[in-house]
Amino acid sequence: MSEPIERFDMQEPPRRQKWYLRPLTWLLCYPEVWLRGTRITKVNTDGLKPPYILLSNHNAFLDFKVAIAAMFPHRSNFIVAIDGFIGRESLLRNVGCICKRKFTNDIVMIKHLQKVIHNGDILVIYPEARYSLCGTTAVLPDSIGKLCKFLKVPVVTLIIHGHHINSPFWNLKKRGVRPTEATLTQLFTAESLAGTCADDINEQIRIAFAYDDFAWQKERQISISDPKRAEGLHKVLYKCPHCLTEYQMSSGGTQLICDACGKKWTLGIYGELSADRDETEFSHIPDWYEWERQQVREEILSDTYCFIGPVTVDSLPNAKRFVRLGEGYMRHDMDGFYVCGKTGNGELFEMVKPVPSLYSCHIEYDYLGKYGDCVDLNTLTDTWYIYPHDCAFSVTKIALATEEMYRAYRNTAEMKRLSHAAP
């Protein structure tokens, strides 16, 4: 048998920010906030003081720095994914970070969040649980309203504009966008929260989280003249709307290209696409992305969606290093995710994630420059980074399919509920 692997200690209670590290966090954050010329507007915050919940949208690492500036000078605890702790667990714990494995239901985490509020500090949550793929709102969990009701403190939103177009998830190179904008809004006081049901809280949060960085760029006429501004865009826009071919898109310089039919689109300085010939199917990048979602939805509804391919699997059991599990295969279909394989010494590994267990999933493009694009799936004790290879695929499509299968599952469950409730 293999030696037991040390697991990240998820039971350790969150630490309050060490007083001597608070000036360091300000020193590390404010220079870039000033460099980006970030304008922070506060709405309905008179009399607001900790403890409260801060819900922020998520487009780039700069989000953390703006949040710290917006909360100045108060203490806070950030929920951070486990890969953020690699090689710096002690430091992150001491500045108040709480480790979370993405898209898992963890009862221990609720106790940690209660402790933050009990300490009188600010609890910072990124409910989208990942960087936005194209600068628009990612799926928000239904559980967030119940959590707010449970913690019984004010709910504040921080919506930031400009971070996606400055450093898009599909190409993290910074483009020097300035000024960026952020709005800090007290959405609920403790008193108004008490009188609002969880569903209505969710609805108000979703309204507050409606953002579109490319629309914001166009409206503000913010010019990005980077000669390589389109590189990586094919990671998100993986399907050609002209010939309907998947996985044959490429990008370079300022152009997005379909290698199947040869059609090209140029990404202009204000973030709009224009076709080199015939009509421009989608000038607005999020519209193309939502069209892809609709295409996937039709596959889900017709029960034809399926991905099967060979994969390389790495494990992240703790914050020290990745562990190579081995080679295997992944199937993603109407039953959800199934991943299996063998380690180097012949031991079997397997993970099953049925559709009801995941309302979304986390993906990475060219993660750490190692093996390319990947999907990461989590249990309460492990995180697997799953790299498809030697097959045609798009992790963007896999993420969209995860969301659309969960949507279909919820819709079916709701229809059954209503039919049983009917007289």
C-alpha cells in the first residue's frame, strides 16, 4: 500500500489578521490600486461597520487588492481556493485567509464563517468561485441567500469594472487599463436582512452582480491598443458561428480565426469584434459566449452531449505540492463526471460527480504553463486537476455543460414538485 498522504487541515479555525501584517497588506495593495486609478464609490454605507459579509465579483487577482482598499482600515478574512495556499500556507493563514475546495458543501466551513463574524470582522466571499470567463457574471449559488440569513449581519457587495479587460482570464497579461471602477454597496442591513426571505436575498444579489466588462469598456471608450490583445480568446470562443465547427478556433495578434472555414474576426481597441468578410455574427464577445451556451443547452435537452477522452490527473491534497496520480480517462455526460485511471504503481483511482452535486465547475487555461487546459474537481479532502489530451475538446464547453445539466436537473425537479403539489 502507498504511504498515507498528508491532507490540508481544513479543521483549523480561521485566524484573525495579525496586527503586524495589516500594514504589509496595505503596502502590497495600494500601489497597484493607485496605478490603475481605481475609483471606489460607496453607496448606502453610512454607519456601516464590521462585522458584515462582503460579496465581490471576480475577474483578476487585482480584485483582492481593491477589496482591501475598499474595506480600509478594517480586518477581514478572505475565502481562498486551496491552490492559492501553495507554498505560502502560513502567510495566508496569518493574513486571515480561509481555505476552501471549490464547489463542495463543507459543514466545517460554516463554523469558520461564524467565527469570523463572532470576531467582529469582515467576511469576504467571491460567490462566483472563479474568474469570469468573459467579463460577465458567472453562475451564483442558491445557497448564498441562506448563508446571509444564517449569519445575520449586513450584506455588502463590491462590483468592480475593468479588471477583466485589463487582465482577461484567457490571457492574463496586463493591458494597462485605467481608470478602473468599483462600487461598494450595502445591499442589506441586519434589520432588512431579517425581514427578507432567502430567495429574495438571492434575487437582489443577482441583480447587484449583473456586470459586463466589455460593455463597460465600450461605454467608457477605454482603448486597448495591445497588438496581441486577442491572443487566447479562442479558449472562450471555441465554436465558429459561421460554419458551426467546434474546437477549430485559434487566435493571434488582434485576430480570432476559424481554422475550419478560414473566417477571421478582428478585436478592436474598444473590445468589439468585426468579421473580415460577410456578416459579423457577434460583435460583443459575451453574446458569442452565450450563443455557445445555448448550443450546449440544446445538446443537453436532446440528450446528445458527451465528452470522453484520455486525461492526465494531478492531485493537490495539501498546500505543499501537486502529486501526479497518473493517466486515465474522463467521461462527462448526462450522468455527470466520471474520472478513473491507474497510478504509476498500478493502484486504481476514481472520482464520480453526479449532475446534482455540481451547479458549475472550475476550469483553467494553460494552468501554470504545465500541461494545457484543465478541469478541477474537488472532494472535501482532495482536488484533482484533470488535463484532457490527444482529443478534441474545450474546457469552456465542459464548464457550460456542467451548468446547463444542473439547470435542466433543477427545472425537472421543480416541475415534479409543482405537479405533485397540484390538486
